[in-house]
Amino acid sequence: MSHSSADQTREGGTSLYRRDRFLLEDELVYLDGNSLGPLPRSVPDRLASAVRGEWGRSLVKGWNEAEWFDLPGKVARRIEPLIGADPETVAVGDSTSVNLFKVLAAAVGLVGQRRRILSDAGNFPSDLYVAQGLSRLVKDGFEVAALPSEEVEAAIDDTVAIVMLTEVDYRTGRRRNMKAVTEAAHDAGAIIIWDLAHSAGAFPVRLSECGADFAVGCGYKFLNGGPGAPAFLYVAPRHSDVVSPAIAGWMGHAEPFAFEPSYRPGEGIKKMQAGTPPILSMTALNEALTLYEDVDLAALERESQCLGDMFISAVMQHCPDLELASPRTAAERGSQVSFRHPEGYAIMQALIDRNVIGDFRAPDILRFGITPLYTNATDIQRAATVLSEIIHGRLWDRDAYRVRAAVT
Ligand SMILES: *Cc1c(COP(=O)(O)O)cnc(C)c1O
């Protein structure tokens, strides 16, 4: 491979590889940053000072003294360039599921007479559940049509109110063409909502350039914000003055501290903030995002594709029992590679036991996230070798590896 991270360092080019800025043990190959990003080295001290210094000493004065009140906005300004969003178009807080509810509810107010919410039956279940729940709540004929993945794009027509899709499929890693699908939705007169859970921080996302209407995404995957980190939502500037938030909370009010009895929405994206932000997790995410300050996202994407190709070649050569579930062509994938095997769960447990961490997604998917910030060609080769040893020696074939934990 022509430009592994190690080569780039040797050539003195921009090095993306910065494993020393994460707390990761040397012998660990971590291919699960798409499920939970690892701990950035600077986060524990920053959190300790936020707890002891800010919360402990400033107490309620922290809202002003430590600028807690402005923190969600600061984090949003860091996320915007990562997803190709203009300034002041992103709000940070809540979970991805809650943010999806918020943007869906906002979109419902923009759709005229149409009532179909079109999605992908292979979408992340929470996305489908939230859309179904919202449809039940608003009634008025709203319904969710979740079609097989490969049929969704052809089904975008003038009956569709909202197209709700995840850019990168959480199981297969297949990546949709955001620009083409957004255009198709708009040509049909529909609103489009993108879920960027497996996109943000993995490759350059171009929300504004593609003309997306709304988007949501996750803070704890590629953005390394920690378990349960605040998520984000995006509202295109053309909509933000028009939509009215379903969760009209005081933090989205024009003047929260005027304590008025009636809601007056804050300007633009501000109104999408609902309640008091979780300052400690917000602090961790803000600190984690400093890792992206000098990352060239296009280079990150190229490197991730290169490592993904390398992993696919090695696994397909040595483990013919595994079926590639991801597109072979790098441009059609996000930053992950998946394989199918009927004993996928046990195989993944055997891998984890040998310090190669990926995850399993029912019914039969072995999923490997690739993050060139801390994973290089040596790690990829090692993961492929260990996987091959497990398959050839049937090392997965033990009862202990079949016991399913609560979280897989
Ligand atoms: C991980 C993921 C989520 C996570 O939702 P939470 O509400 O943060 O738990 C949502 N959508 C997709 C597509 C995901 O992959």
C-alpha cells in the first residue's frame, strides 16, 4: 500500500497517525472506534479540573465563570467544519435518538399534505423506532415506509414527505451518495434527513454543499467524546427560522433568564437546544475534538480506504469462510469493513480475547471500524493474522465464546 500512516511519517508529510494522543495499550488493536471511540489522553485531566475546579470551587458561578453556558455552542462550532456545515447550523446535546426526534418533528412542519416517511429497513433500529413513535404521536396519517436498502432510492417519488437515511450502513458499511440522494429527494419535493452516526469524524461530510435539510450524529463514535457523549443535530439555514421545535425548552427560548410564561424561540439554531446541557460530558467531548484541529479529513478518508482495502485483501486471501459484507470498492464504503459468518459472535469473542477488538452485529456480522488516527498498517496485518489463526484453528469453538453478554 502506497501511503500507510507509517510511510507518511517517514516521508515527513502530514501525519494523521497520533496514537500517542490516546490512552491505548500498545498490544491492543482497536477496531471499534465506530462503536465507542477510545479515550483521548488529555481528557482525564481536563475532566478532573472541570469537576474539582469548576463544579467544586465555582459551584453555580461556573455557568458564567467557567463559561458553561456557552459550551454547547463551542462544541457545535468544532463539529460544523467536520460535517461541512456552515457556522451556527449545529446544536449539540441529547442523544442521537432524541435529536432525530427533534429534527423529524421539525421536518413534519414543512411537508404540506404528504405523509410518508421513507427509510431503509436496514437502518439503525432506533432511527426506525423514533420515526414510528413520532408518527403515532402526530397521527394525521403519518406512516413510516421502511424498504429493503437497495429499493429505497428508486422509491423516492412525489408521495414521499421525508426521506430519512443513514449515510453509512451500520452493518455493512455501505455508503450512500449524499449528493445524489439529496438531489433525488429535492427533485421529488421531499425533505431529507441524514444520520451521520458513522460519518462524522471518519471522512469529510458535505452537508451544506449537498443541500441537506437536516442531519443528526453521534459524539461517542468517531468523535471520541466518551460513553453517552452528547450528540448533535443540523438544520439548514433556510429552515432554521421557519421550523418550530417540538421540545420547546427554556434553553432554546430567546431569553431563558427572563423566565417568561410563554415560549419565544431563540434565533436560528439556538431554539433547537432544549434543556440544561450535560456540562461534564460536554467538556469531555470539547476536549476530545481538539484532536481534529489539524486533521486533513480528505487524507483521513484516503488512509482509511487504504487500510480497509488492505484488511479485506488479507482476510479474503486467508479466510475464505468469511463472506465480505461490505462493498469491495473503497469509495462505496464508510470507515468500516464487515464480514459475515454464522459463528460471528464466537469468532468476535475469540478475537477480543486476543486483543483485537471489533464488534458483532446480529445476526452474523463481524464489524471492524478503521481509524487511521490510531490504527496503522501493522495493526491491520496483525488483526488479519489473528483472525486467520482463529478460523483455521477453530479457536472460536468454545462454549465460553457463545455466551452472549447484554451489550454485543
Ligand atoms: C450508533 C447509532 C445511533 C445511536 O443513537 P443513540 O441515541 O446515541 O444511542 C443512532 N443512529 C445510528 C445510525 C447509529 O449507528
